[in-house]
Amino acid sequence: MSQVTLADLNAASQSDFVAALGNVFEHSAWIAEAAVMRRPFGGVAALFGAMKDMVERASSERRMALIKAHPDLADKTQRAAGLTADSNAEQNSAGLDRLTDAEYDAFERVNNAYRAKFGFPYIVCVRRHTRDSILRDVERRLPNDAATEMGASIAEIFRIAALRLDQLVTASDRLPVNGRLSTHVLDTHNGKPAAGIAVELIELSELGEARVVTRAITNADGRTDRPLIGNRPVPLGRYELRFSVSRYFAERGVPLSDPPFLDQIPLRFSVSEPEGHLHVPLLVTPWGYTTYRGS
Amino acid sequence: MSQVTLADLNAASQSDFVAALGNVFEHSAWIAEAAVMRRPFGGVAALFGAMKDMVERASSERRMALIKAHPDLADKTQRAAGLTADSNAEQNSAGLDRLTDAEYDAFERVNNAYRAKFGFPYIVCVRRHTRDSILRDVERRLPNDAATEMGASIAEIFRIAALRLDQLVTASDRLPVNGRLSTHVLDTHNGKPAAGIAVELIELSELGEARVVTRAITNADGRTDRPLIGNRPVPLGRYELRFSVSRYFAERGVPLSDPPFLDQIPLRFSVSEPEGHLHVPLLVTPWGYTTYRGS
Amino acid sequence: MSQVTLADLNAASQSDFVAALGNVFEHSAWIAEAAVMRRPFGGVAALFGAMKDMVERASSERRMALIKAHPDLADKTQRAAGLTADSNAEQNSAGLDRLTDAEYDAFERVNNAYRAKFGFPYIVCVRRHTRDSILRDVERRLPNDAATEMGASIAEIFRIAALRLDQLVTASDRLPVNGRLSTHVLDTHNGKPAAGIAVELIELSELGEARVVTRAITNADGRTDRPLIGNRPVPLGRYELRFSVSRYFAERGVPLSDPPFLDQIPLRFSVSEPEGHLHVPLLVTPWGYTTYRGS
Amino acid sequence: MSQVTLADLNAASQSDFVAALGNVFEHSAWIAEAAVMRRPFGGVAALFGAMKDMVERASSERRMALIKAHPDLADKTQRAAGLTADSNAEQNSAGLDRLTDAEYDAFERVNNAYRAKFGFPYIVCVRRHTRDSILRDVERRLPNDAATEMGASIAEIFRIAALRLDQLVTASDRLPVNGRLSTHVLDTHNGKPAAGIAVELIELSELGEARVVTRAITNADGRTDRPLIGNRPVPLGRYELRFSVSRYFAERGVPLSDPPFLDQIPLRFSVSEPEGHLHVPLLVTPWGYTTYRGS
């Protein structure tokens, strides 16, 4: 997906504008076509506000059509044919292209139940989710009435659109769509940052297998060079951070028990704010540790 | 196994004494027969010292016979016929009666390699071990020479005998054969012991499946009514303690994120001193925790 | 003060009983004289209950006489002549015999104000207090009406009597009048209890000088041989515990900065439950520490 | 002291260059006069290197004259007449203009002893020191021989000069003469940064009175808007950070004991690296806290 500046969008022909932003809302270029009349935009937030406004002012038939323009979840992974490239990438980001059979069955079952009840597909901004949290979300929404779910669907569509727009358009402002997950290892045995610690971030799953999200080595400041998750929403879900500490201390000649009391330290936690900055540090000696939700 | 007092043993006929203690050393009643001449014993440590002395003064042929009187490890689980009841119970204590196929293969392979090299069975005091630590022990001992391994075998036989004697004889003193693993949960959100927390102790395994060692609920003092492991050696190995903290805080009306930042907290650690007192406490709020090796 | 057993009190002559317990309530032997009729007592709690009952059933004139039988606070330290030995020891326990001029002035001022308003002396169970907390208590009580203060005075008199009775009578039960303050130092640099750490407990004061309550050295288990405060109420007030940690680590060859980052660690806290068990541990490396209210 | 750019210095007349830098070394403009010949300088480090080089190549008589051009410590506060403005400001930075009598006596005594032994004044870079650490430094240096102290004096003169140069000249590079002391308060009761906490930094003193270095209130991120000490060396010495936590928790409706278990938390620590970044955070609930040397 190539990026475009807001200045260029403001200056572009109407058709170029629509070509650039036509898929910010899935299969619904009419929104970009309507928003183009509001140019120029002082920022990407103003542009997004205009597009949302078009949706909110549209007839309820048109909003329903927008909802129905979205694919079924997971099912998409089967019939990738009809998916936009954006939808495909989004679904893959949550691991929906790598479901176990049990997970796939669970997704299909709740999706079908949702469609059967409401007559439109279950829509969720998958970049904000893990497999577990999607199942949790749909189970929570299933008992709702149709009006509530139309509202919920539009809200999710706005989240999807905001993320697409953030990726597509560069401007002096940014939409508040991204979060960050970071860590920091302090060696309180030696009173300094712990450099060279192997860190693994694992996404846990109720139904399927745990999945390695990323691996990193702490730098001289005890941090990872890049956030564990950054420049995107931190998906809602359960995680485990694993720190290989016994090798670190052994290499520094610190006397350890055999086997070492602490070897690989797991920190298990959940993410509840995908757009927030979540910092999970570790203060560690060979004989104990402290962790907390930092910021 | 019925218990007997040291006073009764001091007063018993020689044959009753030997009947009571004949199997402290596997299939080797001659040791009790020799030790009986040293009566009376002022304590169980003195009794055990006399029995050890008999072994140490015996000819090397006799010591080798003692070694060969012991069963092969794990193999026993197959041919339980020839095992003493003590040996059987000991091996079961380490889970050797519930090995996965991969574990059983690993045990058989190293056992056979050991017997092939040295001409006598691999002996280890299994009550001090987990499946993992036995495999680690035999792999460390395999490169030794025969004299070293005869010494190591006798040392393990003494550990086995000490544990049997400790279970069998009550006296005013006790042999230092038992350790303890305990925990304590402090709620530093409310400044008091955390009562009613579900705690699970898991034995981890490289080859096979994790195994629940015990489950408990913390009492009003934040402790478990009995030690997690007590009145026996704490088996060498890797463990995970799991504390269900989100339910505890939720039941007390503490505001939590959704899902809660901390739900089930895992503490992973290794045991290196089976006869020691290992205390693994948890200081916890809904947003962070501290653990350390206490005493 | 010599102790007496409850059994002996149950069997004693009426006059011996009254002689033994006549001063449990200050200058008011009539309470013991009335309670003697209720013998025998199954426990010291029953005995105390009977004595309280006599006070509660007495006429309000008699209760006022009981109140007025008590000395003025602090003033007593000046005119020790008329004080019972018990009153004298109690007041000294709070340091009322060692007031600075500023403190003495403050005590005299509030005492006089209290007596001027209510017509009877300000009574408080001084063994449960520090100098600061007494001033705080009287300032909180001064705005009350007389009926409230008569009730408050009787409640304090019961606390004084319970403590005297606890010191005087041994029985199979005990009155819940004593608390405990303890500490524990864990060296999380080396993973073991910190032995040989010098610990100081200081009582802080708003008006006067800080006062050393006790000094101790941690034993092999990282604890002090006796509680810092024990077998008595822990006086309400502000305290500082000081731990000399740099010498401890230096003696063990741990590399430290020059000067050491942590030398004498102060933990400042308040006591709010004199009859409770307050545990204030320290988990420490040369580079950081953790403390918390334990139990 | 007005600042000048390195570019301007490179382009200035020789006399303007010397006028600007003549007092970088106390009363010793000859160093600037010699360094001017090395122009142009690519950075302030190169400029400083050239000035140091002039000193190192000078005759030992000249270096001794440089040493003797420096004032006596503290004495200066008395006879401020002969002090350069720089010297005066430096000495005031360590509080040498506000010594108690006991401190002044101690300073005079060691200064006189130093001058009597070596025949030149005791020189130290006071911006890197507190009153205590100066006394400690001079007592450590007094036993040295004269050659060692000439070397030590030149090293301190270089530190003084580097700090003056850093204040005086702006360039693309900076001399590594400044450190930083910072803090961060995490509320682990609520899982977020603690905003609005009053923080005090106190310099402790063996001989004299404690001195408030700075006061601040934590911001929304739990930090202070500016470092507690920054853009200068962090003076060697002992400090106490004080955090008023009970008001913070009370204002948020957190149930506390009466009086609150923790009210003002003191963290006492020493600074050993004036040019380093020292971070002293506090993780706190109403019932416990953790601190450590961070970075």
C-alpha cells in the first residue's frame, strides 16, 4: 500500500482522490466520493471526521449496505477470492489464516450464529484483536438486539477505516489508532540495566496453540531496540513475556544454584487497551523479581 | 509401613530387630544383622551411623552385591514382580509409574547404557528427584569411571536407607532427610494476607507432560494449611506455582481492567536442595507482583 | 509486680483476692470487692468480664468517682507522689517522664483545657500510645460533649485495667491486649536471609526528639531473636526502622559503589492497631529494596 | 556569563578569543593565549583538548603557578574580594557560602592542614561535590605525597575548566560534564503513574544541617517536569528523596489506616558518579513500596 500526503490529496483531481481513498471503507467508494467535496482538510483527523460524517448522515439502508459489504470473518481465509487486499492483511494480522481446526470450528460456529440472527456479517476491527478476544467479543455481542449491533458494526467499521487511513495518508497529525507494548530489564543484583537478555513475546490462546509474536535481545539500556509491539494497535488478548535470565547471570560470573533457581521467567498478562502504551518491566536478581504495569 | 519406636528396637529380640530393619537396605538384611550388635542406640542418627558403618567396613564384593540387589529404574514399572514394596512406592513417588512413551524410552536408553558400561544398575534416591532430574543425573554420571560410580551408588543407597529409616523408626531425634516447599500470598493492594487464593503446584518436564503436584487454597494468613511439599525431600526439578489472583480481587470489589491485567500468575523456579526449606512468596496487587526465594 | 495464678485467686480468701486485684482499677478496690462474689472464674476473660460488669452496673456517680480517681497525664511526672506504681510505670512507658519542654508545655496545655471543659482528668491508656498519638487523641476528644467523654474515659479505663490484669494473673487464656512488631531481612542479592544486619527502631515525634525504642542484630534467619516490640501493645505512632546494609554487603565481598548507593535504609511507617501483629520486612540488594506491611 | 559560539571563537581576533576564554583556567590567561594558535577547532572537545595540552606541556613551575592561582576553599567565602566570579558561583553551588560553624571549622582545619603540608591550596571541582564529600575527599588526599597531589590538583583543575567551558561555549558537540538525577512514581495500587505527588530532594550532611535541594510535584506521567538535578554534575554525597504518598491515596478515596501506614516515604541514597544518569523510582501502594537504582 503506497502512501500519499494529505497535501497531495487536497490538490488531487476528484477521481484521483477517490482512487486513493476509495477502499478506506470496504467496497464503499461512495464515502470518499462524498468527502471530496469537503476539501481542503487541515489534517488527517479532519479528513477522517468528514468521512465518518458521510456515513452518519447516510440513510440507514446505505449504512446496512456498508455493513453487508464486509466479508465474513475467518470464512474469508477459505474463500480469499472476494476479499480486498486490506481485509486479507487485516485478518492475517490476527492469525486468522493460521487457525487450528478447533479454532476454525469455533469461529465458523459463532459467525454463522451471528449472521443467522442478524442477517449481516459479524464485523470487528481484527487488528485490535487476537483469536481469543474475537471469540469473546462475538459471544458478548450475540445476545444484543439488531439496532445495537448495527451501531456496534458501524463503530468497528470506523476503527477499521481509521487504521487504513493512518497507513495510507501522511499528514502533520496522526489518528490515535496505535499503541505500544514495551519492556525493560533492570538487573538489581548489579544495579544496572540488563543487556543481552533474550526476550520472547507469546500470544496465548484458549483454543489453539500459543504463538510467538516476537523475539528480541535487550540492549545496553536493558530495553529492546524497538517496542515489542508498536506502530499498530496492541491486540486485545493474553500474553506471556519470557526472559532468559540464568544465562545472563551465569555469563557474568554470578554464583547460581544448580539448577538455577530462576531460569526462564514468564510474565503472563492481558492487554485491555489496544491504543495504550503498556510497559511491562522486570526487576531481577538470580533469586527474585518484580514486575508491574508501567507506562 | 508400620512404625516402631527406637526404644522398642533397643529392647527387641535380635530377630525382631532384623525383621523390622531388614529392608532398610534393599534385599540386604545382613546390614541390620550386623548393626544389631551395636545396641543400644541413643538416637536414630546413631542407629543409621552404625548401619552405614557396616556397609563401609564390608568387603568391596559385598558392597557390589548390595548395589546389584537394587532394581533397574523404570524397568521396575514394567516388571513390578521383583520389586520390594519400598522400591515400588519410591519409584511411583517420582512418577516413574506414569511415564509417557518418550520418557520411558529415554529412561530405558540411559539405564541400559549405564548397565552396559558399568555392569550394575543405575541407582538413585528417586524420592529426591523428578523425572527430569533423574535423566540429568544419569547423563552426568555416565562419563564417570567405575570406582567413582561405585562410590556414587553407595551414597545414593545411604540416602534411600535414611529415608526408609526415617519413615520406619520414631525417636527423639530425626535424620535430616526432609525438606519443605511453602508459599505465602500478601495482598499489597489492601495491606493484608490474601485469603482464598487458589494455588497450583506443577512439576514441569522436558520430555513429558507437566504434572499437578498439589492444589491448595490460601488461608486467613495467606498461607496454605500444610506445606505444598513437606515431611519428605523436595524433589530436584523445575516447577511452576500458579496463583489465581483476578478472581480474588474481583470478589473484593477492586476495579480491574477487562480482561484483568493479571489473571493466573505463574512463578517458575527450580529446586536444588531437596532437604532445604524453600519458601516462594507472592506480593501482589492487580497491577504487579514480587516474588523471591525466601526461607 | 508479682504474678498470681487464676486458680489461686479462685481459692483465695476474699480479702486476699481484693488485695491482689484492688488496684487493677486505679484507687477503686470496690470493683474487686464486688467481683469476688462471682467466683470461680473459668478464665481471665471471665474474671475481667465480671469486673467490667461491676463498673457498668454501678451508678453514674460511682463511675465518675472512678474517672476522677485517675491522675492527670504528664502532670503525674511532676508530682509523682500521689501516683500508684502502676500509673507511674505506664506513663513512663510512653516516655512521659522524659518530655522536652515543648512537649511538656503541649501536654499541660491540652490537659488543662480538657479538665477545664469536662471537670475530670483526661484519661488514656498510655501503654497503647506514643507522645504524638496522645496529643492527637486529646485534640480529637476535646470537642466532644461530656457524656461522650465519660464513655470514652470508661473505655480507656477498661483498657488500662485489662493490661494490668494481663500482667498480674496467669491463666489458661489471655486477654487480647498485646501486639507485636517484627522485621525480617532477606538478601535477594544472594538469595538468603541477611544475618548480622544492625537494626534500629526509632519513635518519631512531631514536637520532641526522636527516641530509640530498641536496637537488634538480625540472626541466621534474617529475623531478630525477639520481636522489636512484643508482649505488650505496640504504641500508636510514627516510627522509623533503620537497617545498616552497606556494611553487610561489604563484609561479604559484594562490589559496591563509593560511597555505597544504599547505606542505612530508613523505613518510616505508622502503627494504627496496638493489639495487631505488624511485620515490616526488607528485601534488599545493594541497589534496591522492597518493603510492605506483612503479618 | 554570556555564551559564545565555537564558530565565533574560531573567527574572532586573538585578543577577543583570549578575552572570552581567559578565565576558563583561574587567573591563567596564558593557556587561552597558547591555545589560540591551534585554531580552528572542530568541536568544543577539540578546543578543550588543546587547552589541556598546553597545561600538560608547560613546565612544572608553570603548572605549580596555575595551582597556586586558585583560592583556598571556604576561606573564599570570607574574603570574597579576590575570587573570580566563576569561583564564587562554584563554591556557592556546594553550599560553601552557607556553612554552619561546625562545618566552617572543619573546612578551615583540613584546608590549613593541606596547605601546611603541600604549600599549595587544596583544589577540588566543587560543582561535583557536597560539603560532606569535600571533607571526605580532602581527608583521603591528605596522606598522599606532593607529586600525587600535584597530579590530583591538575585533574581537578581540568574538571573545573571543562565545566566553565561547557557553560561558555556552544558547539555541535558537548563535553561529558553533566549528569542527571530523576525519579518516577508508579502507583501499583491503581496500575498507573502517580500524578500530583509532592517530592522533596534533601542533601544530607554529617556535620551540618540537611538542605532542601529542590521540590517538585509529579506530573501525569508520574515524573517531574524537569530532572531533580540536571544540566550540571550531580554532586557526590548523600541524599534523601521524600514522597508524600498518604495525601495522594486519600484524595483518590483509597481506604487507609488511621494514621496511614505510609505517609512520607524517605529514600536515602548516595551519588557516586556526578556525570552519570541516576534514576530513583518508587513503586508504591498504601501498604508497601519498591525502589531501585534505575537508569
